Amino acid sequence: MLEMYVITHKKIEDKRIPKDRKFLLVGAWNKEDTFGYLCDNLKDNISEKNPYYCELTGLYTMWKYAEEDVISLEHYRRLFSDGKLNLFHYKIITKKKMEKLMDTYDLILPHKQCWPREKNLVTQYEHEHIKEDIKKLELVVLSKYPDYKEAWEQVMLRQNYCYPYNMFVGRKKLMDEYCSFLFDILFELEKNIDVNDGRGLYQKRVFGFLSERLFNVWICHKGDLKIKELNIATLGDKPIKDFVRRIYRKVYWKSHGFKG
């Protein structure tokens, strides 16, 4: 059985989102109205960390409470697409189609995002965020999980692309394994990063940003996963913008010898 969770921090009234999704309200610990959604402030929770962990407070709830065989994480404005290019309206994949894909694959992920001007993911992170944070993450990862050294170097030092947004569809047992790894590292990293050191609201989302890269390191370390990449429908954009973005990505990856 598959449950498709959509992470949100507000009430959703967008009728383009299929009814087969389940909304998960994050940062619910200080919200008076929860709109009848599943919330991230159940008995075992990290809801108060939402300004720093972003969608991960919802992922933590999924880890601790979801009982389905397969789970997925999407955002209220980013959902998996069925891959068809369309200039005029979005093609959001249905739960039924996703279930069929999961008969073949271990993970379904967004198409890789690439930063052509950057040397690797470390330089990319340093350009857009606080450089000391990525260095601190590396120290924690290699201290607690020294067998991840090769995967870290492959993903962070030799690549300028990754699977973005912390979005996925995967078997619950597999994602439980990932969450044990992820939150073990992030809770340790919290001891070394002061989110109240003067950084603005955007850079306070440090653990959400770092986890996007860390997810890719974990995937590389696993090594034998069957992965299907899907397009993303970005509901905040015009469909034509999504169309152009997808065409650009196809041309870029083809020119670099990748499928995508």
C-alpha cells in the first residue's frame, strides 16, 4: 500500500493537487488551526525545529508513524509529474501510476538538478549558503560513518548535480534506514551549528539544505538501488516555464552523455 504525503505549512486549496494525496502540516506545534491534516507535532516529534529543518519535521513524523509499505514525500507546490510535456496544464502523476512504477523500482526521485558553473556540490553549497556548515557536515559524517568517505567524495567533490528537494517515493523499510542515518547525523550536527548566530531566516534552514546533499551521499553509498527519475510539476510557475525547464534539462544531460 502506498501513501503519498504532501508537506505543507498552510491550508491548501489548490484544486490541481489530486485527491489521492494526504496533507502533512509541518511546524504545527504553534498553529491554532490544523485544518484536519496530519500534523508533525504528534507525541514523538521535532515540530519546533521546522524553521531549521523545513520538510524534514514532516519526514520525521512519517518515519515514526507511517504504517504503509511505500511512502512518498512531495511539497504543496512541487509534485511528481507523469513526464508528459505540456505547454498549457500540469500533468501530476496519479497514485495508481506511482504504485505500478514501484513494482519495478526501489526509489522514485526528481530528475537531477545541475549547476553547470560550479565545480562540485561543495563549491555550489559554499556559493549559495554558509561555507562552514558544509565543512561541519563532512566532519560529522566521516566521524560517525567513516565507511561513507568514498560516497562523500564521489557525490560532494566529483559531481555538480544531485537529486533535489528531499522528494522521493520509496519502500517504508528502506526510508526508515535512511531516516536513522539522517537524523543521527543532523542531531549531532546541531551541537556544532548555532542557528541564532545572526544568520537570516533563509540561512536558518541549514539542516534542510544540508539534508538534500546528504540524501545523495546515502543513495551513492547504498549503490544497488533501482531508481526512476520523474519530472516535477512546480505549481507556482506557469506550465510553459516547466516545459522550457524540462527541454533545457534534456538537452543538457544528452550533451554530457547522461540519460535524463
